[in-house]
Amino acid sequence: MKQSKWIWKAGDFERYHSMLLHNRRTKTSLYYPPMWRIDGPDRNVLFYKIVNLEAPETLTVYANCKDASFLVNGVRYAAGETVTLMPGRNFIKLTAYKESGFPSFYCVGEHFASDETWRTGSWGARDTFVGTNDMYTELWDNPEVFKFSYERIRPVSVEETEGGRLYDFGKECFGKLIFEDAVPAYAEFTVICGESREEAMDAANAIVHIPVKFENGAFTSTSVAFRYVFVPAVGEYAFSADFENLPLPDKGEFRSDDELINRIWEVAAYTLHLNAREGFFDGIKRDRWVWGGDAYQSYFVNYYLMNDNDIVRRSQRILRCAEPMTAHVNTISDYTFYWISAMWEYYFHTGDLAFIRSMYETMLSTMTFVRGRLDADGLYEKRRGDWVFVDWSKHFDKDAGPICAEQMLLCHAYECMAKCAALMEDRENEELYLSLASDLNVKINERYWDEEKSAFVDDYKTGNRNVTRHANIFALLYALTSEERRHRIIEQVIKNPEVPAITTPYFEFFELDAMCTIGEYSYMTDMLHSYWGGMLSHGATTFWEEYFPEKSRVENYAMYGQPYDKSLCHAWGASPIYLLGRYALGVRPTSPAYATYEVRPNLMCFGTIEGKVPTPNGIVEVKMSRESVTVLADVDGGTLVLGDRTYPIEKDVPLTVTL
Amino acid sequence: MKQSKWIWKAGDFERYHSMLLHNRRTKTSLYYPPMWRIDGPDRNVLFYKIVNLEAPETLTVYANCKDASFLVNGVRYAAGETVTLMPGRNFIKLTAYKESGFPSFYCVGEHFASDETWRTGSWGARDTFVGTNDMYTELWDNPEVFKFSYERIRPVSVEETEGGRLYDFGKECFGKLIFEDAVPAYAEFTVICGESREEAMDAANAIVHIPVKFENGAFTSTSVAFRYVFVPAVGEYAFSADFENLPLPDKGEFRSDDELINRIWEVAAYTLHLNAREGFFDGIKRDRWVWGGDAYQSYFVNYYLMNDNDIVRRSQRILRCAEPMTAHVNTISDYTFYWISAMWEYYFHTGDLAFIRSMYETMLSTMTFVRGRLDADGLYEKRRGDWVFVDWSKHFDKDAGPICAEQMLLCHAYECMAKCAALMEDRENEELYLSLASDLNVKINERYWDEEKSAFVDDYKTGNRNVTRHANIFALLYALTSEERRHRIIEQVIKNPEVPAITTPYFEFFELDAMCTIGEYSYMTDMLHSYWGGMLSHGATTFWEEYFPEKSRVENYAMYGQPYDKSLCHAWGASPIYLLGRYALGVRPTSPAYATYEVRPNLMCFGTIEGKVPTPNGIVEVKMSRESVTVLADVDGGTLVLGDRTYPIEKDVPLTVTL
């Protein structure tokens, strides 16, 4: 028999888990809803498949709900029944209704095994292929339960303090707290978790409060973030936790002779893994939501670490609401633009054309939404309900009409849209978006460039001529301006200490990526040492949402006006993995799906580096010292580039070049 | 304290109950899904209200779900808490998530009592007012449970037959079957219900099979339709039923000296009541769905019987899917056109402007959907996925390009849309729809009129010149053609026995309404006697989905190729109430909401008639014999019209005119 998979309406799996996860946030124990629209999965579904059979075969249809039946050439059967199909045309329809959760089917048969070849009836919209996920291939699998792995962990130390016990798990963790063998067997109390010791000991200000209720001497909590756990005096019990995670193997590796950098790489990887869940989360303590900008960066790190396609696909689906689109992704305009760009970049790194195809209509309707809200000049200007984020920065005015950074992201999104249109052989939209990109590029360079300041200014309407790093970084990163202006930006903005520094790892990603793009590697490695290294010097076991080198450790825990609201495990801190893989190991695709790629290793400040970069079809291994470079790849298409010399990389044959 | 009501996102109450009811259909015991998209209610909601208080007051917020909290001027509280609000501006936000059912709030307070004055945050769409329903005003009410009434009923006879017992409840019923005091106390078997004796005794072909499972000697079924119930031999038990209904009082009345007509009126009223539930159903045995054309007619009967506004509002909301509209109402183009027309006609009969306002955006988007699917000439032509219904009739070809009857319904819908636009003071759309109506009217009269046949033909593309009653009836009913053509239609089509007769009470409604409009009353009363009287002569206790006078009783039970698939309690059989109220008692509004109305009583074939017609603000009572007419109304605005004489009707003063 052919392998079956659970099938559902494409998007419902992600929409369901998105609905659950976005409604899980609490502050202390209060429900704290997302500020954007959350769409649930469909309750009624219709799937179908038509095959001309040459020989009889059987079909058994299972559903995950009681209101389900199926039609075999017009005759209706109850879910659970087995029908023998006769040679000739067989038209099978599956129908179901499920109010809670989402309706799914599992069909066992030869030609009608449930899989991606089934289609969804859409009642007047466009019929599409059903959704599946390779985690749910067995009849006993339940797609309404996300398939995490669990590992029992125990505190590394415990301290009697303030009339209770403070447990330390040694590093940031995520999972369910478990009390067992408790005496007394019935008790109610509140446990306080902390990413820091200070937070766990400050009930009034800690984010995670867990109402515990012993029954029969036991209690298991919902899944939360913690390193420290403060338990008030409640008698005796055994205390541990179920560490909850998605076991995505690391395909990327990096080692150097610089132990601080190695540690940064490892902490970055751990930070990303903790946030790699139903989708890529922002952080695991507070929001635990999927945010477009945060996810966008996690994709790039993912391509150099786990290289898991499915988590990118899930995140992209989670980020986009159902039709009709009425607000930007997470209400943030920049996040909508990243969402579009991420589609092309996903294809470029993975070659997964099927996903682009399945989302293409949604991309078009996203662009229709975006273009319906531009100003008369075609520039994006903040509308009621929009959040212009760019970065946590006090240095620019986001209400100053159309701001430069947003136009740059929009311009890049247009370019990516055009490339996806080309992929879909949709010439009309390809031309449209190429011309929108080129028109917008001209406007950006005309309106925002300040000749005297040698910089793009934040806005053009106020006359403030304010310069921040953000738009200038995008200009470099997305190649939006002339060579001459690029050089002036580097000198007058990026390397100019008078232009306020970036304060978030989030925007450091863009800054360092841009600087590496133009060969300013020491700027990047210096920042790794000082900025990421700075967090480690404060005892960080995961990277933070924001970091101010000039502030004390405990001062750094504060954010949003609250002493512990800062997330200490924020995915956007994981960019060193991407930066080191792409620019130190130097491995990057030069055509979609790594059909061709280059290896431009760069020793930077290191004595030796070595590591691996995953590609869709294999691994590229790079080793470099001052004396030589060795590359070994189990995929075709590679070229080693050293200065102005190139060396073809033969699959499975080590290539060593003496320097 | 001000009276509070449960509040929810407008439309969610109807959408939730619609989802439940449309997923309840079974054939034998197999789940039988609707063939159109069913949208569920929202899972996440945000409601808000702002009031400047002059004095402190308290606010208590309750929610029907655990994931709920509320913000008082930015400070979050748990649902269930009481907060004292201070004088000045108070901004209250309610937020909740509920996966199953739909999230609702109940707020107790003076200025913040939950009611229609609260608004729904829409995350980028248009904020609207919340939904409420006057059935749910107490904290212990549960809007997820539809408020039916129950009355215990017992069979009027029982017969031992075919190894079991056949119970007869004496007339068509709807409700839960109840077994009590059963010995043996545990048993499993299947009960067969029938609208007819024959159906109940034919397990292979009966629609309603009930799997019964005695536990502790008792069992209660889900709600189903039945008159006859066959129970196999299973021992002893007490058998009864809980008759389930919505207790809408009859405000309309009709009596004459013709007992057959009186009986028809009563059976019609009972038929409608059985179908008057969450919305107006088609029938109670088989589909139990809300269909646009069926509901459209029930509205008219309702205006002359219960005159309940809420059931019309609920039905209209149930019929229209969520945005985006991707298919016609029930997939049927004519039903979409009726849906639009029904809005104006509802306003005309009730004066409920608030409902039109709350649905106006939805009306516009419905029209956008409709107009996006017309042919190049602006005519409606069947598209993929559309069902052109018009009527169950074998006499015309619905695939013959744009057919005449559909254009006529569309034309009427344009006119009604224009009137609603005028109500909303939306001059642009008023003009647009007036001009669309007038253009379409010209095309109808140019393309479909056949001079030689003195009739509108069904289509103009095939050249078949086929004449059926349907389009010609619409031409009369909606005044779509000249006086001269109207007369020719009456003589050459309606009164022409060679044009196939209507076979459904559904289309008889339109035919008789049209005939009464033009004063052909005896055509109507003859049809009541023969057609509706014909069903009674077969022992009908409710009116049927379709009726062929030339067929036997049992032959008449068959439909859709199955011996008992015909519904014997079909709401569209209730039109005599409307016809007798409007044309015999002669009471009808002449301006919206009965601000002015006329009473044009007509004795027709009767010796005496008397009855009542409800209006939004009171009752109009009419009594007529060959000698005199008496009118008594407790509302202003009436005029008695007798021939060419008019008499103002003074409120609360009996007006008698001798003939």
C-alpha cells in the first residue's frame, strides 16, 4: 500500500496551531490577546480526487470527526467504511464538519491513499491541493496535537530562600514543570518563573506565574519559559521539568580558534532552537508569537543551521491571515514587505517551487492589499491601524509621512514579487512589479538622498534631514543606490560614531549583513565580540531582545517600562550563525536551490575556521587556515573563489588550495 | 442598573447556529453536508466602548470563556472582576478567545451595561456595533443554546404491526423522541420516523433513522421530524416526545365562511411555525436548511402571521456567507437576487432601518460579487458552480445562456438595492442601481419579448422561443413591462392551459401573488381550493414541497427519484396566509413601516371574511360581508379603499361602511 498522510484544507493545520499559540500569552495569569486578527481553520471541508483505475482496489476512509462521510461515484458511505472500487473512472469526495480542531481525513488505498494529490473543493473560490505534513503519516497521528519532543530535565541547583526554594536549571529552558510525590498531596500555590534569578524572586514583576494545584500529590504545568523557578514552602515533592522542543537536527556547523566566537555560535543555535516551534517565535517567555520581522531573520539563520523547509513554510502561513487581508502582517507594514521578500528568498535557498505555487494567489492578494494603501505617489505612508516598526529606536519619527526605510523594504518586496511572478510564468505581473520596483527606486534616490549629509534621511516631508542607520543599511543590503553613494554611506553613516548605534540584535543582523556584503568583515567580528560577547559576559545562556553595553546586567533586563519584560531568549539574536556561515565559511547559493553556489571563505580575524553549510541536496564542508583551504561537498554546482581565482568543486572530492 | 444583554461580534450568533443547523442533516444516519460554504463564527473578539462619566460607577465583566480579559483605561483585569470607574473618560476594551462556540460578554454597570451601543474592533476592516439578541438578556442565558420551547406530546394511536409498534402523533411534529421506564433497561435498536405511514414502515427508504440506545431504561433522541414512528419489538417502555418549537405568537388571523379555506389557512400557519426556527427552514424532515428562495417567501407570510422581525434578520444573516463572497446564496443565483430584494421589502414592512444600516456594506459587497459575474451585456448567465434554480420545472432549459427569469429577478434586486442606497443617503449607489435597473429592463423587453407568442420566452440565444409561466409571472409581479404586454401575458400565458402548470407551492406563490396584483382573485381562490385543498384531501397536516393533483397520494410522496424524499412540511406551502391577508383582508403598507397603509378588502368567492393583519405598531382588524365592511385599527395612517371611494381610518375607532 502507498504511504498515506493525514490531509486537511491547505493552511488549516498552520491556522489552527497559530490560533492556539497566539492565544496562549498571559501576563501573570491574565489572558493577553494578540493585537491582530487571528483566523481559525475551516469547519467544513470537501476534498476530492478522480482516478481512472485499471483494476479493482479497496479504499478505506478515516476521519478525525463524527460528522464525516464520503461519496464514491455519487454513493455516500460513512467514514470508517471500506469500499471496493471498480475499474474505470472513480470520483471520490470526502466531506466533513468539525467545530473544534479541524477536520482531517486519512485514506488507505493504492491510488486513493490520502496525500498531496487530493484537491480541496472551495465552493466558488479556487480549488487547491490539500494540506499535509510529513509529521502526520500514521492513522494514530493527531494533527491537532503539535509533535514536540520531550526530555525530562532536572534543576542543577536549589537554594532555600525567602521561605521557599529557588531552583536553577542552569540555562534557559522551555517546557512543563512537574511536581511528583508531593506531601501534602493536595495544595494550591503560585510558582514564579524567571529567565533571571532576579525575575524569579520578584513575584510582583515576573512575567510567568503558574497557578499550581496538587492533586494526588502531582501537578504538571502548561509549557513555559524558565531558567529559575521559585516555589514557596509547600511541603515536600520531587521537582523536574519536561523540556519541550522540536528536534530539528543541526546540519550547519562552525568552529574557530576563537572560543568566544564558538560559544556565541552555540548560544545562538540554542536560542534559535528554543524558538523553533510551530513557527519561528520571537521569544519564548513573553509573547511566544510569530512576528514577521523576527521570523524573516530566523529563516536566514535556519538556512545555515537546520535548513528545515517546513518551519519556514509553517511560519509564512501562520503570518498571513485568511482572505480578505484587512491589516498588515502583525499590523506592521515592514513585516508585510518581509513576508513577500521571504517567499523569493525561500525559493532561492530551497528550490521549493510547490510552496511558491501554493501561495502565489495569496502573494498577489497581499500585494493588492499593500498597493491599495499607498499614497498618491506610490509611497507607503502609515495608515490608521498600521504599525511602522523598522526597529526599536528612539531616533526617528515614524509619523513623518512616508519614511525612507519603508520605501526601501517595499522596493525589495516588489523585486522579489517580480521574481516569483517570473517563476510562475506570469509575465504580466513580472513586468508590473519590475516597473513598480524601478519607479520606487528612482523616487527613493530623488527624495531621500541628502547630498550634504552623504546619507539617506529618514523622511522628506518634514525637512528635518534626520539621519539614522536604518534606511542607509537597507540601501546597502538591497543594493538600492549607486556605488558612489554606497561608499559615502559606509563612511558617513555606518562608520560614523555620531550616528546613534543600533540597540537590538534584530537590526544588528541587517547592519552586519550589509557590512559583510560590502566586505567590511572586521566590523562584523568586532560587533560579535563586543555586542554578543557582552551579553555572554552577563551570563546569558541565550541571546536577548535588546542589549545596551553601557547598562548593568539587571538594568538590561528591563524593557517596555517593566523590570523584567525583556525577553532573554529572542530568536533575532541568532544571526551570528548566518553571518559566519555565509561570510566566514563563505558558502552561498548563486542560483536558486544551490543549483550553483560559491564558496568564498574568509579567515577574518580567525586563525582557523571550519564548518558545514547545508544545501537542499547536501552539505558543503569548509576548512581554512592561514595556509590552506579545503572544501568537500556532496553536491554539484560549487565553485571555490579565492581572490580573483576560481576552482570548480567536484562532488565528493576534497579540494584543497594552498594559500 | 441598566438591563444588560449578552454581546458578541455581529453575525456570530447567526453564523454559529447556522453552522450547527446546516451540519445536522443526515440521510438514514449518514452525515449529509450542505453543498455551499459554511462559515463559522470568529474565535477572537475585541469589543470596546468609551464614555465620559460624571460620577464613579462600578463595572463587572463576565465572559463565556476562560481566555478573556478586559482593559480599563489600559489596565488589564480578569473576566469576572468588578472595577470602580472614576469620573472622566473611560475606555473599556473586552478581549476574548473561544475555540468552540463563540466568545460573548455580559457587562453589568450603568453606562457600560453590555448592549448594542458597544462596538467591535475589526483589526483593519470597518468597526461595527456588536450583536445582541433579546432572547439573551440574563447572565445565566447561554447564546450558544438556541432558545426553543418544549412541550411534552404523546401519540394519538398505536398499532402493533410487522413485529413492532407504529405510533401516530396525529399530525406532523418536530422534536425529541423520549423513551422512559424501559424494560429491558439496556438495548440498542433503530427507530424509523415517517411523515407518512408508508415512510415509517419502509426502513430501506425512510429518511429519518434514529439509532436508539437505552441506558438505565431511558433514551432521548436528537430533534427530528415525524408523524409516524415505528419502533421494533424491544420490550416495554413509555413513549412520548418533546415537541420543539419557537413560540412566536400569531398576530395575524383569518376566518371565512368557507371551512376548507379556513383549514388551509390553519395548516399553512402550522407549516410555517414548524419551519420557523433559528431561521426559516425549507422543510423539517430532510434538509432542515435555510434556503434563500424558501426563506424569501416565508418573510412575506411572516409579515401577515407572526410579524417577527428577528427571524427575518436571523435568516438573512444565515444566508449570507462571510467575506469574501465566492458563491451565490446556497450557490443559487436567483437566491442571491432575492436576498437583496428581501432587504428592501423587510424595511418596507417593518421600518427597521438599523438592520439595513448594519447590513449595507454586505449588500454592496454582494452586489459587487453579482456584477463581477455578468456577461459582457450585463446579463446574468450561469457560471461554473452556479445553480440556476427558478423552480423545479422540466419545461425550461437553464443552460441556454442568460435566461429571462434570472434577468427579471436581477432587475428587481437592482431596484431594491437603489432604494436601500437611498435610505442610506448613498446617492452615488442609488443612481448607479437605478440606471442598472432601467438598462436591464430595456434589454429584457427587447430581447425576450416574443410578439407572436405574446409572451416573454425563456431565452434569446437558442432561438427556441420556449414559453413557460415563470418569467411571465415575474414580469407581472415586478411590473417589468407595459400595460399592454401585461394583458397579453395574462391571456396568452397565465390563463392558457397549454402552458405547463406550476407544480410547486413555491412558484404558486409568485403566480398567485402576480394574479392578485392584477385583480385576478378567482384564479387565486380556485387554486387554493384545488391545489392546497388537493393536499388536504390526501390527509396532509402540513403543506408539501411539490404536489401533482393528477398523482395518487403515495405517488406524491416521491421526489428526487426516491419514494419518500419529498418534504411533506415545506414552508413554501404557507403562502395562502399572505395571499388572504394581503388581498382578501386587503391590508398592505403604502409607505415604509406602515406609516401609511391601505385596506382594500375583497370578498372574492366568500360570503364573509374577517381577520387581523399585524403592522409594526399595531393590528388592523377587518370584517366584511356582502352588506358591510368594518375596520378597526390601533395604528394611524390607514385608508379604507372600496372601489373608487376612500375612507380615512381613525386609530381605535371602528369604521363601518355599508355596501
